[in-house]
Amino acid sequence: MPRRRLVALLTLALTAVGLGACAPSSPSGSTDGAPGADGRDVGVQLFQWTWDSIARECTDVLGPAGFGWVLTSPPQEHVLGEAWWTAYQPVSYLVESRLGTREEFAAMVTACREAGVDVIADAVVNHMTGQDAPGTGWAGSPYEHYSYPGLYTEDDFHHCGLAPNDDIADYSDAAQVQTCELVNLADLDTADPEVQASIRGYLEDLLDLGVAGFRIDAAKHIAAEDVAAILEPLPEGTIVMQEVIGSRGEPIQPADYADIGSVFDFYYAGFLTGAVTGGTLEQVVHPDGANTGLTSEGAVVFVDNHDTERNGTTLSFRDGERYQLAMALLLASPYGTPVILSGYEFGHLDRDLGPNQDAEGAVLGAECASEVGPDVERENGDWICQHRWDAVLGMVEWRRAADGAPVEDATTTDRVLTLHRGDAVLAANGSRDEASVRLATGLPAGDYCDLGAGPVVDGECVGGVVAVDEHGVAELVLPSLAVVALAPDARPTA
């Protein structure tokens, strides 16, 4: 048994029915439920970071750097095992996991909020475990594949009868996708009001702990009307982000969930990949460029996440400077609410590799090296810390300077993109060759910090200095895959 204490089943039952939870209010997904404030709309997915590590990062890095929100890994009790995906096999809705205790989670939420950073919890509510043999979860709760004492019995699960072993076999069949099992994971009957109440009780418990909202994992595998019924009574302003992986020609599409809350735009992630690897850079900074069926206000956009970096459907940290360019373009675009993945090295041949753990299975605290970036060599388990890369920190600063302004004067010549957003200006070189660019900035003459290469720290330009002449022009020599980004107040003072 892991070192985490055995939590009484009575506590599980109370959590499941949501005693002491927030009172119901108007529907979620309203415009009041947007992450961040004061232009701080950029999020970070701190994948498999412990609660204590997230608390420190919010205080020391995320808040001061201008990030608006952090997405945590699932906080509920899960099956035992070393692989990363054990966190996505719930055993109970106790907030006890290998990432920390309930008390540590609550302290993390408080620390982040004090730093001006909202906490979004990854909520696994489509299913329970995929284990055929009985077992015991991280906090000591016993379970079987279709039995979770004090929470669910076999009658609370779908048994679709539409495919061999009840596993999804045909994604063109909406009934299979939403009532059969995803790789043997016990699929909850989310149309059942009692199941909905149990799920909602868990979410309300997390809201009581201070989270601002949720990423609804595997929302595609839950009928949209069921998702809506679960979330509708939650307090107004609860942030809702739904994982709906769209694929052309399938019956279930991201836009089907748009009235409930924001949706992760996997189409746009693919669009970014195509643009950086040979397409037109200009298209990625237009709000309707991806043609995904989602509005800018309703899309959560990303270069990669913990799944796509492993399955190769998008760019990842292994793509080095191309990946860094994609993150810069993500942050330069006014389309959607952006989130940066920050994970760990898992090796080319071990995509199941979990984060570094102690002898009892608890995840060790995240440690960012003194040097991070696209060219830094890493060993398995090393934290990549993409959110600390100089170029990312600089572009977060640039995005805040753009202050929500639309894209103006965007042009692409020989895969070199130039654009303005308000008084913020940018040039990006997507080619394999160095490029000379005469950038009309519209800025007063003087020296400016290149936010495309790094932030301003204590009046110094981490990414170097760019001179603007008396005509407001900057003469640039852009290396391959480089970005230069200037803003009026980003100037050296030291």
C-alpha cells in the first residue's frame, strides 16, 4: 500500500454527493468564465507537476511573467503504477494522488490565486479504471472494474454491445464513441442523473478548494447533452474547457460542444504544424484561419499537449527551433486562448514513461535546469520547462503589450511574416535561410528589447537589443526560424 493514508469510505461517499459544495447558479461557459485577467490569458499545462511544485512556480515564475492560468494533471485518486496514464484511471473522487495530498492541492490553489494565476483542474469524468483485476487505489480505496464502493456499481456503467469487448471500434459511429469503452476504460453512464450528481459533486468539491474551472477530459466520449447537464448547475463564471478531438468526416465535432464552454482546438494545432513545416505563416495569425468551426472566444489553442507530443500528431519539443517558432506564432495570434505545454523527457521508445518517482510511487518535485531551451540536451525524466524558455517568456510579454488588438498589415514574403497588433510589431522567419527584413515598426526612434528572443528583466533585454531609426524602421537580419518582436514599453533601462 502506498504511504498515503487510507481514507475512510465515508469521506468518499460525502465527496461523491457534493456535501458542502457551491450552490447552483447559472450555466457554465458564459463569457464571464474566461481565464486570466488584465490581458493575462496565456495558460501553462504543468503536466505531472506536483502540487507543491506548481505552488512555487505560480509564485516565482508564472505570476511575475504574466501567465493567467495553469492546467494541473488530474487530482483524483487513481490506480497504482509508474506510467503517466495511471493518473487518467480514477479509483475515487478523493483529492489524493501521487502528485500530493488534498491539503497540498488546496495550498497550491491559494498560492496560485495570490500570484494572479487561475487553476484549471483536469477532470476525468468519462470513465473509471481500465483494470480487469480488482485493486487498491493510491489512497487505499478498493475497486473492481465496474465496482467502486460508495460511489459506483455495475449499473452505473455503459455496456454498449456494439463492438467486440465493448471497446470502440468505429469512430464513424457516434453511439460507439459515446457509449462503448475507450481502451477498456469503464465507461460511465453519464445520462443517468445519479451518475451526473456524483460527477458534479466532485467538481463542486474542487470549486470549494478554489479552482477556477475544469478541463473536461475525453469530452468527445460523453454526449454533449450529458456534459451540459453535469455542468449547468455549477456557479456562473466557472471556466469550462473541453477535450474534443476533431477529425474530418466524423459525426462528433468540436463545434457540437461550443455552447457548453470552450473547446480545445486540435485542428488549429495541426494547422500550426503545417504552417511551420512548409505552409503559409500568415494564415496562423488570422482568427478564422484554421476553419475549425469554433470562434476565437470559444477555442483553446496549443502547439501540443501530453497526448500529441507522444503520438506525433503535432510538433513537440523534439522539433527544437521549429517548435519554438510555433509557440511564438501561437502567442502572436489573436485566435483563441493559448496554452503552453510544460512536461518532461520521456524518450523516443518509451511513451508510457511516467515522471520521476520515489520508492513508494510519489512523483518527485519538478526541477527546471538553470539552462532551458530548444537546444538543451536532456535525460529521461528531465523537466523540459517550455514555459521558461526565453522566447516563450518574451512572447507572453509581447502578447500582453498587444492587448487584444487585431492583426494589421500582415504580409508574408519568402516565408517571412511581418505584422502589427496595435503598437506591437513582429517579424518571423519560417524559412531555412537567413533573411534581411526592413521592418516598419511605427515606434519612436531608439533601442528596444527583442521580445521574440527573451523578456525584459530588471531593465535588461534578455533577447538582445533592436535599434529603430528616426523613420521608425528597424533593419533586421533574421536567422532561420527566428522571431523579432517589439513593443513600445519593452526598452532597456539598465
